[in-house]
Amino acid sequence: NLFSDSEEEELFDLINDFIDEYNIDMIVVTIDENNKGSTSKYADDFFDYNGYGFGSEYDGALFLVSMEDRDWAISTCGEGNRIFDDAVLDSIEYNCVDYLSTGDYYDACFEFISISEEAIHDYNTFPLFSRLGISLIIGFVIAFITVSIMKGQLKSVRRQNAASVYTKAGSMNVTLSNDVFLYSHVSKRAKPKNNSSGGSRTSSSGRSHGGRSGKF
């Protein structure tokens, strides 16, 4: 009962369009109680034991909203593990969790579907190695231009092989030298806690799942 009838129908149509267009399964699940404790485990098991996923690798992605403790989870499988990389999961978390926090559950699910469409489109257009190659080339070009500009500004500086060239002859006469330890200072601070968790995992059915989970 998180969606009105019209919202549920619209989401149903959007998901079916996504499935028809990209041949990868998509599921949105909302629950009142979680009897498995872990939201990620519930999402993985719901995906596996309800016959979801296309092809031999069970390609698909599931978005779960649990109202019991205000948890959310994403479970991916097969090709979904490769499409929904950290950058895509970051985008989903950033854009969807705010909607969940304010009770805009339809908008959260709509964003999930929209980001998923963009992610799979980019994945099909630019395969992984192509995206890595493009990123490396862009990074190299930016670094080369930056270093070249910096080097061009150092017209009066030349590499020297010895430190003696920086001292004036006869200006320094060292008669005694030693090292004296003065004090040490150690500071500690707590490691920041992340509200979400993710990574590759194996479900109770033995399948490999990816995704992320957190609270809203």
C-alpha cells in the first residue's frame, strides 16, 4: 500500500517496457516485515526463489523497500552484476534514498528504473574495456596538458645535480652537527561509518549476487 493504483500501474508498465527493450529482468518489491533479518538476503532469496532472471545467468535487478526498519536493498544477478557497477549503485543510492526518506516511494522507484535504463544503455554502447580505455586516455591528456603548462612557467629553473649550487661560496661553515629528538604526537579519530553496504555475495541458492543496501 505504498503506491496508489495508478502509480502501481505506471510502474508495472515502465518495468515491462524495460524488460522488453533490454531483455533483462527487473523487479520492485515492497514489504512490511522482513523475516530474514538481512535486507540483502531477503532481496537475493526473493529473486532466486520466485523464478526471476533471464537466461543461463539469471540476468536481472531487484529493488527492495522494507518498511519494518526502513531498509532498502538492490540485488543484481548475471549481467546485472556487470551493468550495476559502483558508479551506477552510487547514483541510485544518491537519487533514490532521499525520495524514500520523504515518503515519495513512487518517485524512488521511478528513479531506479530511469537510472537502470541509462546504465544499461551506456553499458551496451560502451563496453567495459572501451569505457576504461576512454577514461585512461582522457586522464592522460588532462595530466599531460597540466604538467606541460606547469613546466612552461618554470623558465628560470633548471635541474641541478648537487645541492652545493644553491649555496654561496664561503657563506656557510659547519663546525658541529647533531640530531636532537624533540617530541612525538599521535592523534586518533574514529573511522566514519557508511550507511550502506554492498559487494559481491553468494545467496542461499548458490548464485552470485551483487548490489547494495542501506537505510532511509
